[in-house]
Amino acid sequence: MATGVKCGIIYWLFGGAIRNLGSPEHVTKWFQPLQEQKYTGMFAMTERGHGSNVRGIQTEATFDLSAQEFVIDTPCENAEKMYIGNAMYGNYAAVFAQLIIDGRSQGPHCFIVPVRDENGSLYPGVTAIDMMYKEGLHGVDNGILIFDKVRIPRENLLDKFGSVAPDGQYHSPIRNKSARFNAMLAALTPSRLAVAFQAMGAMKLGLTIAIHYSHRYAGALLDEGCLPGKGAGQQSLAAGSGGGAEGLQHLGEHPLPAGLRECTGGVGYMMENRISGLKCDTDVFATFEGDNVVMLQVVGRELLAQYTKQYEEKRLFGLLQNWAESVGDKLRTSFLAFNMDTVDDLAFLLKAVKFRERVLQRGLVARIYYK
């Protein structure tokens, strides 16, 4: 898994920043050589004092008009780039910093900053500190990056959403700062999908191991002979039901690998069975690429915005559409359902997820309305 994460950092995060935030010239200059493995990169967004609060990052990129350069600087300890993957070996970094022109910040922008030469030596003004051992993902070299007035050419600004002309004038197709910032983060969505794919891969592997274990040993555990005395069958059934409910509770409340570890008992605790390793490697998935709590809040806000938008545009049509969807959902889950699907059909799974989304969306709106 560490190899997949490190490749994701280089190609999905660093490469994705160039591809989605840069111009065609940037793609030609930086992304194509990256694909040819001529160098490696890193993605430097998180700071010691700013994780999910990207808008408040403190690393500065001040434009020097006379030199036609940006000066990348870490002004304080909280501005140090932290938990940066590939920090100890990468040649370039996609650094998010406040773009400052004439003392005025234009908000966070992404810059390509050289970190090491082709021999692996750090450039002057760049400090990289190894963060050493972690709970998991030991194949990923996480580190701290500090910049001391590092100068880069004006062209190293990834300028799809904002550029600086030679005369120092700032130009952007999106005038509103908040809208521009949201557009930049939205362009990085494919990178977050890569994280989700890796989490799904770990989930499938862990489930496969746990299910094989249960097929082999569940019968012996639920054998009526294990519980002596009258009513042993009923006792074993009750014990099995209770254990299943407890297992489902763990799976619902904790990350899946932790639940699988508990469901497989002491055997799951052994590193040779890989579940403990999966747990260690995936614990970080709750926070990296955005804290999950914050991500869920973003999703909830988006669902509310979609719900209210239909009433703002066409109020009567929105009411009728919502009523029709509500009635349709109730019929689909009743004994009056007119068709059936199989659970291994991807189309059915997509419909099930959409159904769940609609139900949660309506429930959230109702709770807010009656609060």
C-alpha cells in the first residue's frame, strides 16, 4: 500500500496539480517529463498550523517585479509544510502559498518549486526534515519542508485560475476570491478519488481475508456441542446473533480494518494475516487529503445547496418533483415494488446509493426545518 500511496503522491497529487491547475505549457514542461520518470515530485499543501484550512495557509509567495520572480518563504513555524510525502527524495514540489503582490494577498495559489538537483542535493534556502517512523505506510518518506526566501521564475506559477503579468498585474477568469479558491480545490478532486480507490482496495483485501477465515472457523464456533445443557441450540443461536450484532456495530463505528481485526479474534492480531498491517496503513485515511469530518460537512453543504436550488429556480416544479421522488422511493421499498434487481449488479448498487442519498438529504432538510 505504501508504494501505491507514494506513486499517488508523485503522479496524482503533484502531477494532478500541474495537469489541473496549470496551462498547456506547464503540462508540456513539467508533466510529460514526469510521465517519462525523469524526476519525481511532491505535493506541499498541509502546514504545521493548517491542515484542512487551506484558505488560511501562511507560506508566502511574494512577487518581485524587478526580478520577475516569486520569493517563496516560510515566515513562521506554523507555516512549515508538514507530512509531505516523498519529501526526502523528490526533485520538485507543488507548493500552495499566499500569492502576494504589492503587499496584498490574492489567496492561495500553487507554485512549482525546485527542491533538489539531479544528484539529490537540496537547493539553497530549502530545508527538508525527515519525520521518521509512523504507525504505518513505512515506505512513504514523510517530511517537513521549510523555505527561506527561495526564488522561482514567474512562469512557475500554475496559472489556470490566476496569473501575474510581467507588469505585476494580477489576472483571473474568476474575480471572486472564494469562487476562485473553490474552483482550485475542485480541480484537485481526481486526487481525492485516488485516495478513495486505495481505501477500497484495502477494504476488499481485508474483507476477503476475514470472510475466508469465517468460512473456515464459524461452523466450529457455532457448533451446538460447544454449549452444554438444555436449550443449547437456542443459546448458540442467541450467542451468534449477539456476536453478529456486535460485529456490525464495530464495523459501523470504527474504520473497517479495525472492525475486521476484532471480528477475526486473536488471529487477526497477528501481522502475518495482514489485517493488522492494513489497519496501521489505513488509519491515516481518516485525515490525509482532508479530514473526513470536514469532508462530510462539505458533502452535507453541497446536498443542501442542491436541494434548495430546485426551489429557487422553479418553486412549484421543485415541490412536485420532491413529492414524486418521495412517493416513488416509498413504493420501491414496499411490497408493491414492480421489479427486482440482483445485489451484484453495478446498476443496482448505483441506484441504491442514490436512493440512500435522497433519503438522507430529505431527512437533513426536515431536521433543520423543524429545529
